[in-house]
Amino acid sequence: MARKAPSVNIILAVFCLALVSCEAKGGLIIARPLPRGAVGVAAETIFNVLQFGAKPGNGQSTQAFIRAWNAACNFNGKARLLVPPGVFTLAETVFQGPCKGPITVQVTGTLKAVADVSEYTGKGWISFDSINGLLLTGGGTFDAQGPSVWKYNDCKGNSNCVRLPATLYINDVQNGKLKGIKLLNSMGFHMHVTNCNFFRAQGLHITAPQDSPNTDGIHISKSQGVSIVRSVIGTGDDCISVGQGSTNVNISKITCGPGHGISVGSLGKLPKELDVAGVVVKNCTMLGTTNGVRIKTWAGSDPSRASRILFDNIVVDNVQNPIIIDQGYGSRSSKPSLVKISDVTYQNIRGTTTSPVAVNLMCSRQAPCQNVRLNNINLTHRLINVKVSATCANAQVISSGIQFPPPCR
Ligand SMILES: *[C@@H]1O[C@H](CO)[C@@H](O)[C@H](O)[C@H]1NC(C)=O
Ligand SMILES: *[C@@H]1O[C@H](CO)[C@@H](O)[C@H](O)[C@H]1NC(C)=O
Ligand SMILES: *[C@@H]1O[C@H](CO)[C@@H](O)[C@H](O)[C@H]1NC(C)=O
């Protein structure tokens, strides 16, 4: 049998793996020389932080990471910033766009924060800013060293407290995706997604102790088209919180606990907040959390709206407040909240509660909740023989299907 000679393309593809940057164009692979420090993989160019001077250990690699990022970001084509195995120490780091092309950040090693709050001036330990087309992946860990800085959090007695930086501050990222990374012991939030369009996250592991202050898993604000799926989150605050200006948000297959549950809010803390509309929370499990699914708005707030919210197929296991609307959140005002809540559906919510009030809808007397639907609710107390009940204030409730506890009206 005659052997076919390998095609020019196959030879080029092998060559591309090591030496040059290549691009597939109309069936042909185009090769061109690589910038310093870069390694090509078919149709993608790799920028390894080691080649830009990063060194594993306690010495800071911040500047090396920035150099590697700048090279990747300014590269005219598909670029991959690679963090190999090892522990790298970073102070405040901003991965600033816009970039010339879509960019992948592959973290296989561990990033460790400098544990000195005076080193941080912005909202994040690691920020991604003004990027179109970002994939953050690789299975690596972002360890923010929270335990050494939580003592500087005074938000308990001070509602105007300065927040400690988020592990990941993702601002103005369009078409962003996070896949398979671990966030450990954030200083402030683990992740804050803001001013983003089409942002997706999946396969995240977010972990901090139950008593760590304001360590929300993922906080979303001012963003459109966000999906957070298949993730395990346990922290000292909300597993996921959906703040002002969020629209078209899908949250599904989240295991949450310990923590404060999954929340829409808090809303109305600041003047003139933007509306929240279109939030779906589906197929989630809450384990030993203080709340299951919660909507919270500040007392004495400015007017805004929260509407079209669906909580569907939620299992709660030893949860204190499985279903709760709290419009008297925060203690700074005795005036009612003016956030108008409407078109909220709770469907197929089941499991056990640790408090006798399983459904607690405390709406604003000034802006009553409208069209709140309860369908197939089965919540029982953790202890046999303890009866559970529903309480409501200023809420227009429509119920159908199974109702344990019996609905309030
Ligand atoms: C959310 O889910 C709905 C219904 O499946 C879908 O139409 C919408 O595009 C999803 N949005 C995002 C951001 O994934
Ligand atoms: C939720 O679970 C149901 C039943 O297992 C499944 O059919 C549906 O696709 C799931 N939806 C999401 C968004 O996870
Ligand atoms: C409600 O949940 C309890 C405890 O899990 C279960 O025994 C019961 O069958 C459920 N009721 C309905 C109507 O599904």
C-alpha cells in the first residue's frame, strides 16, 4: 500500500506547537514569528508568567504577571496567559483591557494574596477591567488570605464601612466566562461582577468559614445576561447576591452552605438604585444556611423595582428561613422601603427548616409586594412535632398545589 505523504497543514501544525504563532485561515495554517516569551499552540499563543519573571514562593510576582498580561493583551490574535503549578504571591493586580483579541487566563497553580490591607487601594485583589472575550479557567486556586485581614472589617456596626477588596473584581467585561476555579478565604466578596454583559460562570468552588465577615460568594450588580451554574459555595455571607441593575440572571445547580443563602439584594441601600428584573434561581440545594431564598431591601430606601423573580426546585436542609422577603433590612431607618417587589414565584420548594416560620413575607407598607405566587411548597421542621407556619405582611399572595405550611393571605 502506498503511504500518503502528510499534508503541508499537518507538518505546519506540529511546527506551530512549539515555535510560531499560527492561525487557521480557510483551511490553511498561517505561521508568524512569536513575541518574546510566548509559545504557540495551534491557533493560540501562550504567555507563561514564568517567562516574564514570575517566581513561585513568598516574593511578589505582581509585576511579572502584569508584564505577561500586557504582552498577551496586546497580542494580535488568540492569547493565553498561563500560570503553571506552584504558589505565586500577588498584591493588588489589575488585568486591564481592552485587549486586541479574546484572551484566556489559565491558572493551574495557586495565587496567594499579600495579607496587608494597606497594600490595597481598589475594589479587588485581582481585577479584570474593560475586556471583551475573557475565559478564566484551569482548576487553580485564588487564596486571598482573608483570616489575617477580617479583623479590619467593621461593617457590623458601621453601614458606611469600607469594604475589603474582592478576590475577583470583574468590571466591564463583555462575554466573560469563568470555568473550574477555586476561590478560598476572600478578604471581602469572593467575586463581584459589575457592569458586565453576557457573563457565565460554572464549576466554581468557593470556600470560607461560616463566621467570616461579608465574604459573599458571588455578588452581581449592573449586569445583563449572567448565568452561574454547577458550583459549590460555602461562605460567611450570601452564597450569591443579586444587586441593583441586574437583569436576565440565571442561577442553577448551586450547592450553598454554610452561608446566608441566595439573595436578591440587598436593594435600596444607596440613593437612586437601578431596577432588578428577570432572575431565575433553579435546582439549588441549601445546606444549613440562615436563609434559603431571600429578597432583602433596606428600610428607608429610594424607590426602585424588583420584578420577575422565579425560585424553582429548591431543596433546603436545616435552613433557618427557607423563604423570606425582608423589606426592613438594615437598622438605619424606621421609614418603609420604597423598593417595589412584584411577580415573584416560589415553586417546588421543599425540605426542612430550623425555625417555626418557614415562609416569611415581610413587605413594605408603602410599597406592598404584588403577585407573589407560591406553588408546591413542602417545608417541615427539622424536629418531628414542631409545627411550622407562614407569616405575611403587605403581600398579595396567590397559592396553588401542595402548601405546607398553609399559606397566609
Ligand atoms: C436564562 O434562561 C432562559 C430560559 O432558559 C434563557 O432564555 C436565557 O437566555 C438565559 N439567560 C442567560 C443569561 O443564560
Ligand atoms: C432543573 O432540573 C430539572 C429536573 O431535573 C431539569 O429538567 C432542568 O433541565 C434543570 N434546569 C436547570 C436550569 O438546571
Ligand atoms: C412533604 O415532605 C415530607 C417530608 O419530606 C414528606 O414525608 C411528604 O410526603 C411530603 N408531602 C408531599 C405532599 O409531597
